Amino acid sequence: MHDHDEQLLRGRVYGADHEDPGPRPGHDYRELVGGPLDGLLLDTTGWPPAALAAGTALTTHLGRHGGTGRSHYTPREGDPRHWDHAGDTP
């Protein structure tokens, strides 16, 4: 990913419309750290505790496996508001 691409992603919400990329009041977010989605926010509003503890795999064309891949993110120990990149899968 190029520096320009990384700057465009910062402060945006994963999966949000390009016309309205920012966070919304009253929503709960996790910051994605590292990997292809570094700097994006993930809207976790309404997620059950078990899902928040497990993390997630997010589709992205920016990862190691292109458009068919997923990037895995898991909660950071001691700082669950930040989810760290844990690898990519096809």
C-alpha cells in the first residue's frame, strides 16, 4: 500500500460509504492496528461480549490475498479498544 492510500484510510470507518466515512455519535468503535486496514475504525456497536473478545476477520482487497482475502484482527491484551492485525487468509 502506498503512503497516499494509508492517509486516505485513517479516521475512516471500515465498510462505511465513501461519502460519509467518519464515525457516528453513539456508536462503539475499535481501532484496527497494523496490517492492511491499519488506522481504520471498526463499528462494534451491539456486538456481544464473546464476539468482542474473539476479534474478527474482515474482507479486504488490500491484504496479502487480494479481493478474496480476509485480514484477522484480535483485541490487544490490556487495551481492547485497539485490535491488532493477526494475519491474512485467503
